[in-house]
Amino acid sequence: MIILGIETSCDETAASVLKKNNNELKIISNVVASSLPLHAKTGGIIPEVASREQLKFIIPVIKEALSGVKINDIDAIAVTYGPGLMGSLLVGIETAKTLSYVWKKPIIPTNHLIGHIYANFIGNEKIKFPAIGLIVSGGHTDLILIKNHGDIKWLGGTRDDAAGEAFDKIGRLLGLSYPAGPAIENLAKNIDFDKYKFPSPMIDSKDFDFSFSGLKTAVTREIQNKQLNDGIISGISYSVQKAVVNVLINKTIEAANKYKVKSILLGGGVAANQKLRDELQTKTEELNIELFIPPKNLCTDNGAMIAAAAFFNDKAIAFEKISAKPQLYFD
Ligand code: KG4
Ligand code: ZN
């Protein structure tokens, strides 16, 4: 079985062809075009700019993903229908609907957040349930309990900024370009002690919620009336990364213990953070829980994760019935 996955929920335009053979998923192609350089100039995403770029990219990206693939061999088209930016989602959805009509292929609407988690199933098709999923991206910080494919319970999420958003906003205060997560990770490598000791927000709250906006306020206060230099910027990066990683790991492990899960699945752009990957690996080994984190190129937005989610949660519907759901959460 072969699925074409299309993803355009934020600033990426992505398409991928994924093949399932003997229950194994194999990436045939995975093409991502990003309008990031444009957003770096403005320090964040301007939705109108993102969707206009996606209109330019969508056909060439799909064409490249399909090179070497026979249209006849494609069994279905999976497309992200939410959450995300309305204009961006529409580019992918309307293109997928047109292809579905012209090629006479079923279309599978896919939740972007569930897609991030399913990036883990590529090459690990038999992940054991129950599992805890941690989705950490620029727009989301969510903990979910996955009892089985299609059986998901939301446990908690951020009350304000997402983890990636916190990195990006703090990066802006420090004069780093957007998105600041990777830069903060790199600068933190210059330092080996926690000079600023920023609090890990809500680390002791007895729920699975997060809050990151206070961290931004703490950094604002710290740098007020200070001339920033490389040492200060690296030191703050270290302490910010530590505060964010600590609370993410703490709550994930608490949830894993409470629900006695067999696996933990990470997803989203912040899952590319090596500190988070390494520390969670150490913790899960101690607890004998299997940890799955996608390779870095599958942590950020891509079409392969959307196709993978569709393989396991196949709910094909008539293309006329698909509409963009910018506020979509967990069903
Ligand atoms: O999943 P993603 O590509 O897009 C959204 O759906 O939001 O995530 C992008 C976010 C940005 O906030 C970026 O700063 C963050 O992921 N990010 C990182 C790293 N790489 C990307 N944060 C921390 N460390 C990284 N290495
Ligand atoms: Zn995403």
C-alpha cells in the first residue's frame, strides 16, 4: 500500500510518499520546502506570507515527491486538515482534494499533532501500547495517553506559550534570529553551569499542564539595563534550556508512571533538541520504558508523518466533506 502525505499547516510545504510492505513503513520520498528565511526577516511567521509561499511551492514539491512513483500505484492521499493557519491548511487541502478528484483516489484527513507522534512509527511499526506522547513544537506542548491506534486521551498542555514559542520569544529578546530553538541549543553548549537558575514553571503542579510565558518574563527582568554579550547570551540560553527540558521530562515521566505505559513517543520541532533527547533517554532507561524519538528531520513538519498517521488511522472520506480546522485538537 502506498500513501501520498501532504502537510502545509504552518510555514512548511511538504509532501512524501510512504510505502507499507509486510507491515513495514518505508519512505520512498520526503520533500520539504520551507519559507523560513522569509520569516527570519520578520522575526516570526506572517500567515499571509506563509500561505502565498505555499501556493508557489505546493505543485513543485508534490511533483518532486512523486518522481519515480506511478500515480496508479498510489492507494490514498493523506492531508493535514488541522490544527494550523487557515490559509496554509487550505493550500494543502484544496490541492489534495483536486488530486483526489482527478486521480480518483480516497483522501484521508489527518490531525497534524497526531502526525508528529506517528513519525515514530516509521521503522518502528510495532510500538507497544499504552504509550505517553509528548508533542513539543512552536505551536503546541501537549501530553497525551495513547491506549491504541485511534484511542487517544489528552492529559494536559500549555496554558500559554508552547515550549518552542518560549525558545523563539526568548531568542528574540537575546537578539537571535527566528526560530531560536536550535541557536539556543548551540549557545548552551558553551556553558556548563546553571548561572541564572530560572524556575521550571509548574514543575510541582499536580497536573499535566505547562506554562512557559513566565520564563520569558524572568529573562526580560534578567537582561533589563544590561549590555548583552556572548557570555550572558550563552549563559541565559543554558539556563532557559535547562528550565524547559526539566519540566518537559518531569511531567512526561510522571504521566508514564501514573498510566504504567510501555512506551514514550516524542514529536514536534523541539524534540530535535539534543539535551531533551539525551536526558529523556537516560530517565527512561532507568525506568525500563521504551523511548521513541524521530530522526531530527522528521521532528519538524513533514509529509511522511502525515502519511504514517494515515496508515494506522485510515478514515478515508469523500473529498467534498473535508474542511480545514485551524483549531482542531484531539478528537
Ligand atoms: O514542529 P515544528 O517544526 O513546527 C510547528 O508545528 O510549530 O516546530 C518548530 C519549533 C520552533 O519553535 C523551533 O524553535 C523549535 O521547534 N526547535 C527547537 C529545536 N529545533 C527546532 N527547539 C529547541 N531545540 C532545537 N534543536
Ligand atoms: Zn508541527
